[in-house]
Amino acid sequence: MGFEVLLPTEALTEYISGYFLVENDFENKSEVKIFESGTSLGIVVGRPFEFAFQKIAEESEEMGLYDKIFVFNNIGKENTLIVKGKVVLVFIVLTPIGLQYLGNGARVNFPGEFFPLSRLGIPVFNLIIKRKLRFCQETMEGIKVIEQELCRYFLKLKEIPDDSEYKLQDPFLGLG
């Protein structure tokens, strides 16, 4: 099996614990081990592959195409990720600070345990970056694209003020 743990560049260590790379050619349906706690992003490098995300008690024959960036949020032991095909999947394991910055400093209520990153509406991994990742021939080239985008996003947001520095007002109620 092609599983590898990679460390982020020094500039990103405050936001990212590390990368977990899954790289293999699965001819039959196979289970991929995912992180059981915390929040991570799953990003495909190269061509999309077939996948199914399900609870262990469920049996489903339906496979979808893993062609988006997905958020894995506190998955637990009762969920599995089943894959088929040539898989190059990078899990980005976020630190608590990275998770806060991912939500632009807001309290993010995740819509579920497994969902596309685009549902959060944050300006990271736009279409140009997704296209670059899709056409990467080398895994390390894809990881470099991912790191550049993460540096652009996280280091741009480095100056988020603390809660005590500003006070949000509700525009509808006029309350402070």
C-alpha cells in the first residue's frame, strides 16, 4: 500500500499538522484509512477516481466520482472511505488554529461529517488551482501546488483581529 506521512513547510506548521498521502492503484474496491478525529481536507492530485463514503453498518454498491475537495470532520470509527482506481489522495490535517482560519475566524458549523469544501464558501482552492491539480503528472508537483495555495490563503489571513478588538453588530436588530 502506498501510504506516506509528509510534514508541511515551516511557514504552515502553525496551521497544518501534516499531510497523509494515499497513492496506489486499487483494482477492486478497497478501504482507505482516514483520520478518526479532528478535521482534515481530502484533495485529489491527478485524475478523479471512484469512491463511496458510508457508515460501516451500511452496504452500498453505488460509487461516485471523487472530483471535489472534501472536508472530513470528526469521522470516527463507524465510517469508511471505499476507493477504486488509481488513487492519489492527500489528506491535509489541520491544527486548531488552521481550523479557525479556515472559517475566516468565524464559528463554523459544519453541515456534516463529510462534505465538499465549497459548501463553506471560503476563497481557497479556486477553479484554476483545481485545474492545476487535475493535470498534475507527478505527486510531488501536486503537493507543491497544494502548499502554495495553503500559504497564499493562511498567510494572507494572518492578521485576523481578536474577538476583543472588534464588536459585531446585528444589522437587523441594531444590537451591539
